[in-house]
Amino acid sequence: MTKDTFFRKKTTLNAGGQLLDLSSPKVMGIINLTPDSFFAGSRKPSIDEAVQQAQKMLNEGASFLDLGAYSSRPGAEDISVQEETDRQLPVVEAIVKQFPEAVLSIDTFRAKVAETAIKAGAHIINDISGGQLDADMFATVARLQVPYILMHMRGTPQNMQQQTTYEDVFAEVYDYFASKYHELKRLGVHDVIIDPGFGFAKERAHSYALMNRLQDFDLLQLPVLVGISRKKMIYGTLGITAAEALNGTTTLNTVALTKGANILRVHDVKEAVEAIKIWEMCK
């Protein structure tokens, strides 16, 4: 068996009966249904605004839309399950009705919120906590048989920035994925995507260390999602604001593509799609 064959990672997902091919990188557009997400340009708290943003992102080439109703920025306010559901469910229903072919990802760490959205027509669960903040999450994913984005984080959005001590950040994140994936496989979950969680319970140096070794996550043979759009690891390095960080985001997304990223999770779909097209011409 050749090394190339041995380490070939899974590049297909079954999302609501649609078989999605990730052998060519895809773009996930971020739609935040919150009043307090870190990048103001992503906030679409009304149904009409969210539907308009969905149309724009789909027209620009997004393969997925990621809908989040709980802000995960450091120190964000903790809201109830009911409030999160009330923000999210009407938008899911409206987008499903308007764009029935759209593939919707639900950004939540709560199993009840996730299940409600999936039953309303969403397709993927994107859990920043990797099942650590809701003991029912893994069993719910297994029962629903939907793709699951497994992210690395410590603590909660409220306290994660106090949990940033690592001896070897790559080894610890890798071992976390290996352990969690083993548990998910045991439960019968078939489609798992890993997300290193750039900026979540990590200092800037940790995030860049993970980016530098991104290709080594291929040993897990799982698709990799990279979410670095307009984050502090970019704007803090450049001494600018999140609003000014599009160029830096495109640069770092291109680095991620060279290191095997399968999905780019972004605020700016057009620019990410263009980066993929140019990168693929250079392969």
C-alpha cells in the first residue's frame, strides 16, 4: 500500500441525501443571527437580512451556509436554549423555503437546538465544543445521521481565554480529535469534519503553530475545515481591525489551501471562492 493511498482522507459528505465532494475545496459562508458577533458585518439578526445574505453568498459560490444564533466570541453573553432557538429556527425555515437546495450548517453546541434545526431542514451540525458542553450531542448526531463538524476548544466562550496553556498544542489538539472521532465512530456517526478551532482557547502563537502543521491532521483521514476569517490572529498581527482584515484573511486562507484545507469558513464568500480558483490553477 502506498503512502498516498494509506493516508487518503475522506472527501465526501452525505448531507440530506446530497453527496458533497470535498476533493475540490469548498466555501462555507457565515451568517450570524446575533447582535454581538465579533465582526459587525456578519450580524444579520432579522429574517429578511439573513435571507438576503444567504442569497448573496449562494450567488457568490458558497457550498454551505453556517447559521449561528449564539455568539462564541471571547466573553460573549450566555443565552438560553429557548432564545437561541427563537433566533435560529425562523431563519432556517425561511432559507429552506427560499433556497431548498442550499446546504445548511447549524453552529451550536446544544443538542436540542441542533435537532430542532435539522428537523426544520438543516443538514450539518457545527459544534464548537466537540460535544463537551452538552452530553447529549454525540448521541443526537448519531441518531440524526448528519455530518458533524468537530472543533477543538477548551472551556466555554465565557472563559476559554483563561485556558490557553499547552505543552505541545498540535499534539494535544490531534489527540483530542483522535479520541473524539473514536467515540463518534463507535456511536455510528459516518461523516465527521475536523476544525482546529483557531483562536478558541489559543493564543495567537498557538493558532499559527496549528496552521503550520495543518497538513499533519491528514493522518486522521478526515476533511479539515479552517475558520480564520477576520480573526484576531490576523488583525492583531497586522495591527488593524477585523473590518480591515479581508486581505489578511485571503492570504491565510490560501496558506490553508496549500496545507490541505477542504472547507474555508468565511464572512467573505466571493474572495474565498476566487482564492480557491486561483490556487487550483497552480496545482
